[in-house]
Amino acid sequence: MKVLSKQEISQVSGGESLIDAIHRAEWNSYGVPLANAAIFAYNLFATTKVAYLKPIPKP
């Protein structure tokens, strides 16, 4: 994954807010369910339960 410089971010139409919206949508669509599946599997055998993750709300 490439880390964008400030100049590269400014060249994106929509800028930083668009990039943040894309990352939030990606995390909410497959990151949260995948992490919650792993937490579910862990909680089956753990004595100390881990809370599930929640999607990131829109700002």
C-alpha cells in the first residue's frame, strides 16, 4: 500500500475527504465483518470476552 504525500492527495478530485470516505466504506464493508468473525471465533473459547467492532459512522 502506497502512502500518499500531501501533493498527491491534493491532486485527487475531492482531496482528503474523498480518500477518507473510500477508506471508511472499505473498512465498514469487509473490515468490520472480517474482524468480528475473528472475534466471534476467539470468544468461543476465551474466558475474557472481546467486544465486537462497530462500523465507522459518517462524519
